[in-house]
Amino acid sequence: METLKTRIRHVPDFPKPGILFYDITTLLQDREGLQLALDAMTAPWIDQGIETVVGIESRGFIFGTAMADRLKAGFVPVRKPGKLPSTKQRASYALEYGTDSLEIHDDAVGDGRRVLIVDDLLATGGTAAATVGLVRSLGADIVGVQFLIELTFLGGREKLKNEKVGAVLAYAD
């Protein structure tokens, strides 16, 4: 997977000083890189009976819809507040500078539906843990949570310790 790392641009001091940003737009624009990433993200979940892929706003939509197609599953978006038109559930989670929230439609996943949650990046784990809580509150069976990148030094996997977690790429610093 080192070949994928070469296709990700590193942007120092973005969005603020001291942060190294892993810009996946360079990977997404590369046909071979995108296919490799999708293959690696999807492979562990083939033949796992995934019925619905839940993508976290916004880059989870990019990977999630393609993975849903490959897994012959449906796709459900988890969005920031005010973006979904029907009745919904909301979960709030802590950020280093405050709180944020995510929403999912009440009828997005039913009791026992086998779900895979997808996003591009696992950092501190707050967004993913909030999504797990939302999906579980609707009665779904979470088969796993898949990421392209995991920033292992931020400890996000600990917030998902009861879930099967996959990450294609890991960065230790």
C-alpha cells in the first residue's frame, strides 16, 4: 500500500499551524490510485452480507457509494445538521474546539440490517463513534467500520474498540 501513500499530498500547517493535512484529492484524481484504494477498502467486506453502506459526510460519500456498488449494497448518507429533508436522529460529539453533530434519516436502516460504515480518515474517532451510535440506535447490525487512512497517534480506534475496524493506510506521526 506504499504506492497509495505516494499519491496522497501532505500539506503542512493546514488548516492551522502545526497540523499536517493528508490531502486525498491527489489520490482521487489518479485513476489507478483510486481503483487501488477502493479495492483495498472493499476486499475485507466481500461476502460479509453487507446490505447497506453508511458514508460519513463528506469524503465518506466518495468512497462509500463506490463501495456500496461493489458490494451490491444500498448507500445511506450521514450528514451535518440541516441537510436531510425527512425525520431524523441526531448525535453530537466533542471536537477539540467544541462540539458538532451528525444526522441520519429515521428510516435509513432497519432492525437487523447489516451495515458497513465508511469514511476517509480515522483521527480522534469522535465522528465515527457518533455514527456508530446513530446507526445502532436505528437497530442495525454494524458489521464493521472502514477507513482509507488511520492516524494511529491520535487514538481514534480506542473509541471504536467494540467494532471491527479496517484502515488501508496508517500514519504513526
